[in-house]
Amino acid sequence: MTFLRYLFLGILALCLVVLALANRSLVSLRILPEDMGTMLGLDLSVTMPLFLVIFLAMGIGLLVGFVWEWLREHKHRAEARSERAEKEKLQKQLARTQAKSDKDDVLALLGDA
């Protein structure tokens, strides 16, 4: 199974390298459209290789997906946490009850003798 994992990661890395080599041309990214940016005086742009834009978009997409899923599962984690606390409370109560009943059995045996 480990071999398959390394094989998959190797093929994935090869595909990403080929993608990067095929998309080395420079592109300009702007925050606002050119006309609106000059009108507002915010002509902010960044020039970078296209493969970097693609990789950044994939990374940001993964990050947004992970955060979204983490927020979506919050109620399940909170419920599990409260159930775990309830279970621990009941276990402590059971241990106290068993300890008390053990003492009663000993006292009962001594009282019969």
C-alpha cells in the first residue's frame, strides 16, 4: 500500500512539474479593472508566472474548503465533547456507587459475624 501511495505522489508531482513548465508565461493580475483602478487611483497589479497563479488558486481553494468543512462540523464536535463529558461524569458516579456498595458488603459481613 505504501508503494501505491509513493507511486501516486510521484505521478502527481510529475504532472505538476509538466503543468508548471507548460505555463511559464507571465500574466498580470489586477485587483480592479484597469479603467476603474485608474479612476480611483488604485492601480494595483502583480505580474507572476501563470503556473504560480494556478497553484495559488488550488491552494486557496483547498484552504477555503478545509475551513468551510471545519466550521460545518463544529456542531458534531461540540455534541461529541458534551457526550464525552457526560460519559466521564457517569463513570465517576458509577465508581462512587460501586465503592459505596463494596463498603456496605464488608460492613454487612462484619455485622453478621
